[in-house]
Amino acid sequence: MLFATGQLGTALLAIDVERGTTKVIGPTGQPGSIALAITRNGRAAYSIASAVTGFPPGIDGANAQLARIDLATGAATLVGRPMGGNLSVMGMTFAPDGALYGAGDFDPQSPTFNSLYTIDVHTGLVTRIGSLGAGVNETDYIMSFAWDSHGNLYGASMMALYRIHRNRTTNMATKVVDFVGSSLVMGIAIDEDGSFYAADLVGPPTLSTIYRVDVKTGFLKPLFNTGIAFVHNIAFKPKGDGQHDRD
């Protein structure tokens, strides 16, 4: 099963890729919770409430705070205290060792634009690791992360797929391919067979689509329309053994 955030982070979704169906699990109760990182044991997920100023309208990104999401109900519970820095974290992921990573600083004029951070799941505070080095424009900002079964980390901007090298402290991101078929990609996920999927952030009347990604060409093959507006991050729930659950 593919989980996703939708409707500007106000709802948690369950997406059946094989059947092409989307179900709203429930409201997050924390608008702007657009990131989504599922724990390695698959028992819970995390997001950032009020992540981005104005997304949705009225949200102040200065109040961004880590939130734990109940995968059964969609309800988000705030963790720790506001992270500070107005970082606009939209992409998050749990590493195989359990560390929570996020991409932050959406200001192209900032010297720390598009950086990789660790996030403490108890306090909600962040520690900068270094620059992702994916580019200098907002369209280069990493919006989503996903791991393959070999332990390789990938990231997606709105327009391209990247391989993330965590052993570096700068220029961690190497472009794999530019996307063909959408310039609004906000979510990527990789299943246990190594297939890449993407979601785009599209409002009414078109709404968001789930794609299969050709990693060699970047072509986004439309699979089905979710029927939901503004789908952002997507993630497969890992099984207890660390593999992905597609049931």
C-alpha cells in the first residue's frame, strides 16, 4: 500500500497502485503536513505541521513542528517544539539505521539553501549536515526522498530525479535524469521490485496523478488519477523486515 499526504497536507491517503484506487484515511488535524516519512517498522509516520508559509493559506512556516501520524486514522500529534529557522521541510525519510532525514531551506538566496538535515524524533529539532547541491533555483529543491532495496537514497525535485550520497557534506545530490511528462513532481516512492513511482501536485479540476518513472529516460507514465487535489509525498509502508508492504 502506498501512503500519501493530500489536500495541502490536511489528509492522509491510502493508494492502491495495482487497483488504481485512492482512499482518504482521515484528516491530519494539522494543516500543511505535506512531508511523509514512515518508520522502518511500518508502525507510524512523521510529517512537519505548518511546514511552508502560505501552504495552505494562513500557515506560518515559522511555526513548523514535527508531528507523528497515526497510519490508521491520519491524525497528527505534535512532537517536541517548533524546529525554528522557517526551513520549509517537505521531503523526509527514515534511513535504514532509523535516523530521520529532511531537506530544508527553501530560500534560494540563503547560503544553506537546499540542505540535508537530521531531525530528532523526540525533540523535533534539526541539525544541518550539509548542502545537497542540487541547484540554485526553487525548482531544484528536493521535495521527496525514497530508498531502494540496496540501501541507495534518491531524491526528487519538481523536475528531476537525484541520487543522494550521504557520505558527503556538500554536493550530495547527483542528477540521475530530468522528468518528462510533469514539472510538478512532489513525491517519489520505490517498491520492493525497484520500480519508481511519482505523484504530482495538481489542484482542481485536474487533480493529482500517480506515475511510473522510467529511470533511464525520465518518462513519467501516467497510471491513474487519484481524484485528490494536491498530493505531495508518497511512501510505501515497510514490512517488519524492512521490505515494502504492497498488500
